[in-house]
Amino acid sequence: MCKNSMKKKFFVKNLLIFILPLLIPIILIGGFAITLTQNFIMDDINKGNVRGLNQTKEAIELIFNDLDSFSLNFNLNPLFLSNFKTLLHNDENDVITPESFEVYNTVMNLINPSVNSKPYIQSIYVYFKNPKGNFFISNQGLVSLNSFIDKSWYDSFLSSNDGVNTWIDTRDIKQYEFEKDYTHLVTIYKKLYSPGLNKADGVIVMNIRRDYIEGILKGLVSFPEQAALILDVNGNLVSTVNNNPDIKERDVTAIDNNTSSFFEYKSQKNSYMVSRIQSNRYNLKYISIIPKGVLYKLPLQLLYITILLLIISFLLGLMLTYFITRRNYNNILGIISAFESAENGKPLPPLPSRVNDEYSFIMQNVIKTFIEQSYLKVQLSEKKYRLKTMEFVALQSQINPHFLFNTLKTIFWKSINLTGDQNEVSKMIEHLSDILSYSLGISDKTVTLEEEIKNTISYIEIQKVRYRDKFRVIWQYDDAITQHMVLKLLFQPFIENSIYHGIKEKEGVSYIKIKIALKDSQLKITIIDNGLGIEPEILGKIRERLNEDGEYSKHIGLYNTNKRLKLTYGDETDIKIRSKPGLGTVIYVNIPV
């Protein structure tokens, strides 16, 4: 680690030590105050909005309730209703009877006073189905649909669902051709039923000036950029006071889809707090939308104060840290210089003449300890290297019997002389000679996979003669990987274990399968046999011994092979064994390429 890097880390560590005790109380107190204030304001604003929305709802529904008094006169007086419907069936040139004239006056006296006395009512229509398309309109009397411009109310009545008796619509109409501007209305409908009918055949239509309802909504708006909305059951806008140009139609749709009574809505540009209540009678939704920033001015001020205090505390802690770090770093630099001098073989700095503080005490003891540890480390490394070298030489001496190789050559030629040609004995001797030549002829401890497979096949041929019709060997590998280097005499101990401990005592023909594959820069070797398997207790001891760093066995077997693999490849290789009694044994070996 370089000095600059260490100095930086030392500085950061001290900075945290000195600044955290200053910052944590400010953060906790400021955060608690901000959270408490926000919760209080949110609750208070929500309650205030709900009160305002309820007052607006009551004021608007009071206007809509006027329609109920009109409908009672038609639903509760069958004789009057009969005469009224008869009057609607008359043509313009028909003679009006006294009874019809009385009904005419009664209807006009019902609807005209409300229209003339209440500024929010623009007009009232009364209609029952009749072949003439006649209906009553306030301040005009009996008119026909054929000669009347405003027909959208009639279409709304015809398309209404049978189960809906009262509904609201927004309309822009003209009553006369000469009118240049449209009249903006909120229209409320009330169905009428003739005695004995289950399906409505009439309707009262009350047209309310939309600007009057908007005036009521303005009383709800008490914050800048606040919006107040009235939506019908389908999410259509009935009336609105929108002081915020950022609230678009898509925002209204998204807000309507949220059924919570109080929630936060985030648009593309801003965040808003939304309060809403529902009118079940008229299926209207009253919604208040207030920018979040307007509501949280006080919490924002507290946040700014907290941030200012944090900055001041940070600067003070920074100054304190700088002076303390500089003093301590100079002391530690002396210790590091001693380490570097010892590692590079340079003369060590002089020891402090006396112990003045903790740093001089550390300096005096660390230098002595470091020198001793460095010397011991070198001694240990050299000893470990020599031990590995000696172990490998000892291992080779166990498996290199030169005299046996020479003797076998002599026996081979004697066998040929006796029979005059190759025979089963000479073939076994030839295979065994190849094996010994392979182990003695190459000084390197690693060979190509191709050479190792060839040598292993010679060993297998010898065992086939000895254990005739006792086992079969299956090789599975790709020729493209045969040039990779592996440990010499790698497969022989595993195959020998399979034969002696798994197959020899088993009835019938057994199989040994050797799979070799290259994956993730490793040769994955798997030796599988369907022999007798290994008992769990014995398998546990084998696994335990494989993990031990013990002495070599006097036989060339599984443990010696594991030791050779560890000495050659280190911890990058391992041997794993799985076995089930009666089913067989699988050995996995991973070798880095």
C-alpha cells in the first residue's frame, strides 16, 4: 500500500470518528422534527380538505335535490299524470280542453318559479314518450323535438341503462339558431314511471349553469395552484377549478383510477396530495389536488436548517480531523518506514531513546518483533520448499524399480524363444515393460493426456488377462483435448482400486467408464464402476484421510495419487468419491489446464 493511499484512508477513518458523534444527533433530531411536522401537516390538510369537500358536496347536492320535488308531482298524482300525457299527444292545432289547459298551467307553475327564482337553474324539461315528440320546457311551454335544437338530452335518456334512475351529464348547447355562443350546463336527469310500468317512459331534465357550480368549487380552493374537480361515475369531468396548468387530462384519469381517500400522486413535473370523497346518491367524486411543495413549506425550512447545521458540523469536524490526522500520521510514518527498511534489507531507523507516548512504545516493540518474524518466515519457506522436493523424489523412488524393468525384458525374450512366437505371457510382459518404460523413460512428472491414456490401456490389457471376462473398460473423451498435460500415472491407481475393491469379488461382468471433458479451464475426469461399492463407514475414513496432510502410503494408491496431485497443482485440484454399496463407485478429479 502506498503512503498516499494509506494517508487518505487514515484521514477518512479519523474523519468518521470525529464527525459521526457531531452529525448523528443533528440528523436524528432534525429527521424526527421533519417527520413529525410532515405527519401533522398531512393529517391536518387531509382533514381540512375532507371538510371542504363535504361542504361542497352538500351545497351541490342541495341544488340537485330540487329535481326530487318536481318528480314527486308526477309520480304521486296518477290523474294529473294521465292528463299531462294526453296533453303531450296533442298537435299544435288541436283544441285545448279546460282540463288540458289546467294541466298546462300546473306544469308551468311547477317549473317556471324555480327557473326564474334560482339563478343556477338554466331550464327544466319534462318529457313522456309520445308519437309527436312533444315535451315541456320552462318559460316556453309545449314544444316539439322536431323544431327544438337541443336534442342531446333526449339521446342521453334513450341510451341510459334501465337500472339507473338518476344520472348527470355535462353539455354545451344552443337553444336557438341565432345564438353565437354555447351555454355550458351540468344536466341532471330523473326518470319518470307511469302507473303499472316497470320501465321508465318519461324524464325530468334540469339544466344547471356550470359556472355556478364552478363558483361553489372556488370556495374549496385555498392554496395557490390547487385544483378542485367533480367527476362522474365514468371518470368524466363534470366541473373543475384548475389553477395548475401542469394538471392534464391524463393526470385526472390516473387520479380517478386510485380509489384511496388520501394519497400522493406524482406527475411528470410535480408531486401532489389528493383528497377525495364519494357521493353515492349521484355517483359523483369530489377531488382536491394540492401541490405537495405548498403543504410542506415548514418541513422544508426545517430541512434547510438541518442541512446548514450538518454543513457547519462537517466543516468543524474536517478541521479537527486534519490537525489530528497530520500529527498521528507523522508518528505512523516512522513505523511504516521501519517496515519498509526491514523488507528491503535497508538499515532500520534508530529506536526511540525513551517511550513518550503509545507510538514510541509501538515503534520499539514492532521493530523487534518484525525482524524476528521476517527471519522465521524465510526459514519456514525454505524448509517447506525442501520438504516438497524431498517428498516428490521419495514418491518417484517408490515407483521406479529399474531392476524389475531389465528383468522383464530378459523374461520376455526367453518366453519368445520357448514358443518361437508371441504368446499370452509375452504379451503381458510386453505391456508391463511398456508401463515401466513409460514411468522410467520420461523424467517429467507431467505428460500429454494421449500418452497417459496409451499407458493406461497397456495396464488394462494386463489386468484383462489376469481377470478374463471379468470387466470391460469404456473411454469417453474428445480427441481435441488429448494434448493437454496431466500427471503421469494418473488413471492407473483409480482403475486398480475399481478392479481390486469393487469388481474382483462381484459375480458376472462389470464395467469401468472413464469420462474426460474440458470445462471452465479444467479437465473434468470421472471414473465410474458398477462394482460392490464402499460401505459408508469405510467411505468416511477414506474421505477423512484424503483431507489429511499425512505420510505417503507404502503402496501406489489413492492416497499417494492425491498427494502427488496436491504437490503438483496445489489447492486447485481435488478428488471426490461417492459410493453406494451394491451399486458402485464414482471418483471425480479436477485438474487445471
